[in-house]
Amino acid sequence: MDFIAVLEALKRTSVRREIDMCDSFEVWLGSFCQKKQGVFEQWLLVTAAAFNATPDCACLVFLDQAELLVNHEVEGLSHHGQKSAFTEIFGEFPQKMGMFSAGTVNILTDRPSEEYTSLKVQEVPALAPLSLQAAGRAMAEWGGMQYKKKELDNIHLFSAGVPRLLEAAFQTWGELASTAQVALNAMSQEFRSSYADAAPYFNQPEVALALVLCSAVRWPAEGHQLVPGTSVRWSDIFRAGAAFPNNKSVLVPRLWWCEDTNIKDAIRNDLKELNIDPEGLLPDSLQLLNSPTRGATERGEKWEELVANSLAARFRLHCIARNLIAEVTWVPFLKIYPTEDPHLRAVLEPFEVCWSDGVEHPSGQGNEATVMSDVGKAIKSNRNFATAHHDLLIPVRCKATGKLEFIAAQCRYGQKKDADGLKLQDKAKKDNFEDMQNVLLQICSESEGWQSFTNKTWARRQEEKKYSLMSCETIIAQLDVLKLL
């Protein structure tokens, strides 16, 4: 029952209304009450009658969004300060009554001073975000608005699978309710009404940037740790609903920040200062859905940018979290790209990286980046060259010798290329038929590690740890976003 609706009914009702004139249970209940205290007493009577309970029957109250009561102060002091509405309700409960409350944001530190028979405080995390498949099942089971696949994909991407937001989207009705935009509006309204404690964190530029970066690249996050570059603990972020724990990482719904122009612009400007392309790191699913150009080529170009910017963002987060000067910091590749695959680990283990200059995009005739180009501190993307030999050139330093070199990358969104598809990729340039000594990665969204080859040339290169598949699944949260194209 919505007690707020009852109290509003009390304010509006000057005379008692007949039962058949009431348009809701809350208004009907309010018609029996003259004071706020009467609402609670009348509710107890109605509940007892509904369950045919005897006067000595114990009663358990379930109370959600209790943070609204915790944060609402009432007149009268408790032993240790201002009394909250939550404390007042506790104090008014009769014997043999218990309460199960959810959402008590600060009760962990500011417990009621009154003594109770039993007071147990257990920190319970928010419901885990749902996968796209689970969101689809929930939509069918809840029986609300049934969205088509593309609209559901968009809803899931913007909500990050947060159950409360999905529920808001599935409860939309009307002729236009099946559109993604109406669903986004419903979720935005739910955010404003149910996640008021989350909003202030996005008004702090350093916190907002860290949250968005961590969510985008699956940065590890534990409750007791600090959000990179801030004095805020993840546990505070989780309790406020500004982010949600997910497989030892964190998810921030895109809806949290992209609907506010000021916050969105601030995050984009901060990323550009780091030479990280905001659209490359955080593709806008609505724009992808409405893109006039679609297909494998468009997905491939977006995939190259997603990979390059995600790698650069993880390096930057590593430095921010440890208060390191990025320009002089070299980090083992495997710390930036964690993988459990033994072959890929063996390929990457000899190298360390410094990507303080983010991502660069060479342009102009004769300026295509190759393994023979000067090695700097920026990942080079050849997106401006339609027939580029290698898609990405990733600068590394050999830990054993200190030599600077490039790892070449062929990017493939979807199924991996076989030996025929990789033809000449083991050469330094298209017009240079000498085998290159550099490592080649085929960055393929669906595969990682060892690839079976019958072609002896590629089998030998792989055995020499000069070739591997790399999926980027461990560093890109929205791996499926490009399927919208």
C-alpha cells in the first residue's frame, strides 16, 4: 500500500466519503481517518480482518524504500539526536509485531536509539542486474508491455538490466508505449523518484567520470574499495543506487547520466582531454538503432574504436586509482587486459604499456600507421584508411630488453577469420612481403586464445607466441551493443 497516497487523501478530504465513491483503497482507508496516526491503526485493523487474525496474532510488516522515512526528520529528539520517521514508526509498533524493511540507506551507521526485543541489521546488495535474456523472460512473465527485440535491446542497454527500471519500462501503456523513447522516459521518471540518493554523485565531476569509465570497461569494484580518484567507497555508491555490483565489477545505467545534458557534456569533455573518444568508448544505442549505414563494415569500424578506447580507458583508470603520473607509468599488459586464457597470457606477458596519449587517428595520404611507424604512447587507429593493412597498432615495451614496438591488430566483430582471411596480415605492409617479427592479435568478439590452423605458416607463428585471438569480453561491458547495426 502507498501510505503517501493515503496522507494526500487526508489533506484533500474534508468530509467522509462513501465506500462506493472511492477510487482506490488508499483513498477509502483515508476516509476513515482524521489524523495520520489513524491511518496506521486503521491499516492494522484492515490487515487483521483480511487474514482473519486473532488479537494475539504476531504481525510482520514489509516496508520498502525505507530510506524515505530514515531521511525524514520529525519533531522530538531521541537519545542521540534528531528522530527520523523510521524510528518513530518503530516506536509505535505494538508487541508481537516485527518489521522487514528494505532501502534503509543510513541505518547501518545511525541505528535507532530505542531498545527493541531484537534489532538485526543485514547489509543486502541491490538485486543483481538482469542479462538481456533474463530481461526478456521477465517481460513475458510480468505480463506488461511486450517490446520487439530492437526496442528491448535498447531498454536493456540504457537500464543496464536494473530490475526496478525494467519494471517501469514494462508498465508503460498506450498507443506509443511500445517505443523505446517512451520506455526511456518511464525509466527516467523512475530514476528521479526512486534513486534520489544517486543523483548527487553525478554532480561531482571526478566521481561521475570514474563511475562511467569503470562501468564501460568492467573495472574491478569491491564494496570496501574507493572509487578510483575519489574518497568515496563503492559501498556508498551501491547503497545509493548510483551503480550496481556485477560479477566483481560494476554497472552504471546509461540512463543515469546521458539524460542530463550538463553531466553528459562534462563527461565527454573530460574524456576528450584524455584523448579518449566518448562515442568510441560509449556508443549511443539509440543512434546506432537509427543509423543510416548498417552492416558488417559499419560494425567493424565501431568495434575497432570500442577496443582501442576501452584499452586506453583501462590504462587511465589504473593510473587514477593509484595516483600515478600516466606519462611516466609503464604497466604490465596483463594488468590492463586480464585474461585466464593460457595462450593469450603467454603472448602478452613479455610486454608492458604506457598509453598516456590515449587513441590517435592518423590521416592523410602516406600517413597510415604500420608496425614500422615511430612508436609513441598512443594506440593508433587506422579508421581513416578504408584499405588499411592493420586496424590498430598498439604500442608496447618489451620488459626484458626495453625495446619499443607495436603489436598489430586485426579487428573482427563476430566470427574469426581463418588463415585465408588473414592473408598477408603477418607482413609489415601490404607491399612488403617480409615476415614481420611483431605480435599479431586477431581481436574477435567471439573468441580468445588458441586458434586451430592447418596452414603451417600460421600454426608456426602461433606456436612461437606471435599470434593469438583476443575477445575483449573481460574489458567491454556492452559487448553486444554493435548488434544493433
